Amino acid sequence: MELTVECQKREAGSKPKALRRAGLIPAVLYGHQGAESVSLTVNAKTVETLLKTAVVNNTLIQLTVADNSWSGKTLLREVQTHPWKNYPYHLSFFSVASQESIEVELPLHFVGDAFGVKQEGGILDPVITELHVRCAPDKIPDAVEINVSELKLGDALLVHQIILPEGVTALNEPDQPVVTVLSPKVTAETEETEASAT
């Protein structure tokens, strides 16, 4: 998925609070000229729309700095939100235009009914929900789909067993468990242990 965002260069000396009152969210762009960064502002409504679909460190964003004649592919690296009001008050973008490959976090989607759950009464236990991968900036998948249908009671699917799209390499430990099918007895014992510890 690729999104398009237009922003403006932030004027020197402008106060973040004043910008937010004016409906603008402060932002910064890194990596477009080596270590140099540029301060920006993005319309608050644009940010609201962006955050409904963009995922930090996953979604490719075509960023255009209107008054700086710069446009390029970026990743949304960080979203700072207000501690209790939960609205965004600062964004960080990282240019990937010159990068041959980048590292991103991909969400894992588990599909199918595991044999160990459906036929043997087990419980599907996702060990991780995201996968750390390296790929080209224009080849970032939205997610990694994992079919769990063949998993039986006691089975575990490991990172190196995941089938990834061409050009995408997993960076997690190859033998790290991704998802397992637990026995109901093991789950009940764990819950009892946790209950007695509290």
C-alpha cells in the first residue's frame, strides 16, 4: 500500500502549540539528504486520514514538500501522541528513495482452522504478531498470511518455515516459534499458576 501526503516546510521559530491550534501537526523528515533533517507541518485532517490506514514502519508514503521542491518515498517512522487525549502531535518520516532495501515490521495474519484446534480441542497460541523483515522499499507487503490448517496438537510453526514473497527476507531468529497449538490442559495449568501468583 502506498499513500500520498503533501506538507509544508515549517517556518523557523514557529511554536508547536500555535501550529496545532492553527490545525497543523509538526513533523520532521530524515534521510533525504544524508544526516540532514527538515522540519515540516502537515494539515491535521491529512494526518487524521493518514493514520486510519498507515502503519508505522510498514506503509510506504509518497511525501511532497510543497515549498521545497522535494518529493520522494518515505516511511512513517514515529507518531507521538498526547499522553491522555491520544491525538497525534508530532510525526517523523524517513526517506527511503535512495535505499536499495529497508527493514520493516509486517503484521502476521493467521488463516485457516488448525487441525489441532478443530479436531483435537487444542488452542491456537500466536507467539509473535509481527515479523521483522528486509525488502526493497517498493516491495513492502501489507501483511504476511500464515495458513495454520495443518498444525496439530503440540505443533509449532517456526520463522524459517514461513513462506515469504519473493525479495522479502525474515530477520527474526530462524528457529523462533511463530504460532503453536497448545493442549487445553497446559493452558488450564498456566492460568492456575498465574492466578495463584497474584
